[in-house]
Amino acid sequence: MKNNNDFIPHKYSINFDLNTDKESENELKKSVNSLGGNMKKHILSFFTIIIIVLFTACSTNAPTNTSKSNEVKKATLTKNLTLLVTSDIHAGVEDNWTLAGVYEKRKEYEAKGDYTLLIDNGDLLQGNLLSSTTKGADLMDIANVAGYDIMTFGNHDFDYGMEQFMDNASKLKNPYISCNFNKDGKLIFNPYVIKEFDGVKFAFIGINTPDTLTTSKPKYFQDSNGNFIYNFLQGNNGETLYAKVQETINSAKAEGADYIIAVAHIGEKETSGPYKYTDIISNTYGFDVFLDGHSHDTDQVNMKDKNGNTVFRMGVGTKLSCIGIVTFTPAGTIEHELLTYKQPAEGTEPIKYNNIVSELIDQKNQVIGNKVSEIIGTTDFPLYIYDPEAKDGTGKPIRIIRRMETNLGDLVADAYKTKTGADCAYINGGGIRENIKSGDITISNIVSVQPFGNLLCLIEVTGQQILDALEWGCHVTPKESGGFPHVSGISFDLDTSIADPCKADVNGMCIGIEGERRVKNLKINGEPVDPMKKYKLSTISYTALNNGDGYTAFNGCTILEEGSAEDYTVIVDYIKNDLGGKIPDKYKDPYGEGRINIK
């Protein structure tokens, strides 16, 4: 048996708290003092040593009350992360920089040692035969080969119908992101994606314009009974959308995101409020960068969010006229640059990039064959969608096809009237997309003018329906509107001094006209319109049957002919056959024949 002086009996063993204070120490001594003899002496000596050791440990290792000691060191980049940004390509993968050129530009940044991401803000599809012949499927293949890491969609990516949109989306290696596109209240795609570099997390949030419901075909977003089952969280004066964006920002931050970047198809169109990028940024907080498309602008803007923090917003134009560059540095700064394509000097050929992207595009074009280059006519003067003289503040031509008559608008409307032999024709300005230069005219030129694949439609309507349609089509003039009418067999006056009498619902659909009208003196083929009389009207299904641009005036019309021709073929046939391949001088005036008199 061991000597009692060599150990402490189990019943006197004590668990020490590292935070033992003086009072606890005194209580301990009282307990030991109840023991006698050598036992007490040894126990006190033992406890004294233990307490000294423990208190020394506490004072040396215990955390202090300063916040600095509790901080976790934030991860930092070891090298630059460079974002290369495109938007509103509209199938123009061979235009300006070309997508093959974007691919090469990315390699340049990677050769410098940068991490890189390739990002697109939507409207990749629709714009030429490369898109229309396969309803966008070829462009999905090209996007995959180009190496897009993050993409959202635009309103025109729906132009081939919802089923085709979903099929196209399924082909992407890296799926679309969107925080506000949903069906029956459930999101279709992930709202955001996080990319991590050197432990630093970058969250990319997709945001899409509610304008999509009217700027694509509303029918695509409805069920068979005409009820909207898809939506973009529109309405409530924008508050529903803002709340969803903020919720998504908060979720990304909760997941550890260090930076929040919007990948948006929102834009700054006058008619888009309260869904412009300025509205979203000023009603949310947390964005560091807002990459944006839809309005084809190249504005580089620093503005304050809801909490007064600065957000950088970048627009990158259309058809690869620019490449947006945003760089996050190891020092924690965010740098940006807009690489604007400069046309080569006269007589100098543009750079031709040879890589896997250009090879695939060449293969796709070979399938289309010689169709795109077929000459169908000539013109001695340009046909316009842009003002031939007036420029905006940045020196760019002002687009007038969405706010006034032009010679190209007249020609397109005449083509539709002639094709069906209707009393009159009505074509929305937003469906006429490119100038036609003087010289030879090819099928490819015409596809660029009307690239949507809309179908010819002949309907029977009353004079009152035409009056209502014109009132809605001109309701925001002189501001731009994709629904602005270009007409044939029709003439009228428009008094813009009168307040807009049209009413719209939250989906942008016309629901009534109240008060004095702005459209006056309407004539059809030179005769005053009879509101009760029925007229044959040639147009496209987008406007007549699908409520495109919010038109409801033609609801309930009698359909006489539908789907007999695709939009661009109507114009090809008119130029090639009815005009004999030569644009006549009646279309020479850039501002048209005077069918629409705006006061």
C-alpha cells in the first residue's frame, strides 16, 4: 500500500476552472484546512503549485477583449481575376471583335497570369440566318465552344417560343442564371452562381427585365387560356423585383460571397421604368459591380446604392462592338475598361482569327450555304432605321424607326400589304432592325432587317380596332417604343402635345384608352376611317395574335390567313418580284412619304 503522503485520495480530487477567482481559491483552502497533519501540508503545497501554473496559463493564452484577436484573416487573390463581358450579340458572332476575337482576347489575359471568366448578359440569339435557320441551337453550340462561364438570357432569346428556349437553354454547359424568371411562383434557373479563386468568393446574380413579357411574344408566357404562368416579378411599382434581388444578394453573402456582381439584362430604356438599372441599384444594397445589357448602350456609371455605397455599372453595346473588362486585383481594387472595336483603315482587311470558335462558325455557315449571299436587288440610296444626320451626345446616330416614319418602315409595310392584297398593313418599328446600305441587297441584308421569324398574318378588323391600335402604338411618342407603327394604306396625324390616354396593366398590356386621343384624321386608302366598317389588315402574328408590344386592340379579330410566310421572305419577295429587283425613288426620302404627320 502506498503512503498517504504520496497521493491525493479520489474523494478530494478537484476539477479546476481556468477562470478560478480569489474567492474560489479561499474556499478551496478552507476545505483543505479541515484536514490534519502532513496530509494538509502536502495538499496545500500541491494546490498552490497547480493554481500558480493555471493562472499563469490563463494570463498568457486567454483571448483578450480586443476585436483584432477575434478576426479571421480575409482571403485575398494571389493574382488578378479578369471578367470579359459581352451583351446583345444578336447572332453577330462574326461582327466587329467577333466571338473568335473575344476568345483570343481571353487568352491574352490568361497569358499575363490572370484568372478569367467569360460572361454574357443576354440576347445572344436572333439577328441573322445563323440563328434563324436552327432557332438558336447553333448559337448554343458556339457559346459552349467559346467557353462562356456565366450567362443570363435576354428578351429576344425567347423569340422562337418557350419550348425552343428551354431546349436551347438545356444545351449550355454552364446553365443560365436568373433570380426573377419563374413559372407559377418557382424559379426556373438558379438565382446565382459562386466562383471561388484563392479562397475569395465571387457571386454572380442573374436579373432579367420584366419588359420581356411584351418585347417577346406574350403568348409564349401564357397557358392555353391566356393566363400568364411565367413572369419576371413585375408589378407593385418595382418593389417585388427589388425585394427579390435583395433577398438573393443576402443569400449569396450568407454563403460567404466576398463580392456581388449582377449579370443583368435590364438596361436604361425610357419605357422600362421602374425596371431600369438605376431603379434596381438605388433600391438595393450589396452590389459591387452591375454588368448590364438590353438597351445596347456603352455607359460606364458609378452610382450610389440604397445604403450610399458606390456600385459600378457597365454597358457593352451590341454585336460585339465592345468587350467589357472588369478586373479584381490582389490589392482589393476593382478596375474596368471598355475595349471598343475600331474599324480598320480603308483598304485594310479586319483581323481574321483562326481558332476553334471561328472553325465552328465556318462549319455552321457552310450548312447555310450560298443562300445568305444571294443578291435579290439593288438600291441607289440607303434605307434607314437611324437618322441619317442627327447624332446623340456620344456621336452615335439616333434610332428613329421606333418614334417616326422612315423610308425603310414604308417599304416593309408596303411589302406586307402587297403580299396579301390587304386594305392596309401595320408593322411594329421594333421588328425592323438594320439599315440597308446603297448598292446590292442580299438575303442576308433582309434577314438583318427582320430577323425574328415572325409569321405573316392577314386579319379582318374594324376601323375602331385600327384606331385603338394606332393610339397604343404611338402612346409614348416622341419617346422610343418598339410598338411604334409603320403603315401602308394608312395615313394619320399625331398630336404629341396631348397627354397619353392609354392605360396598361402590370404586364404592360393595354387595358383601355381614356380621355382625348392623340391620333387624328385617320384615313385608309385616302378615305376617312369608318369605325364600324371592317378592313383587311396585313401584319405579323406577333402583333395581331400574340399581344406583342402590349397590343390588345386586335383581340377577337377574324383570322383570314396565318403562317403562310416568314417575315424576311415577305420583303425578299417584294423586292425581287414586285419591284423587279430595284428600289424605286418613291422610297428615297429617309423620313418617308408623309404617311404619319407628327405635331
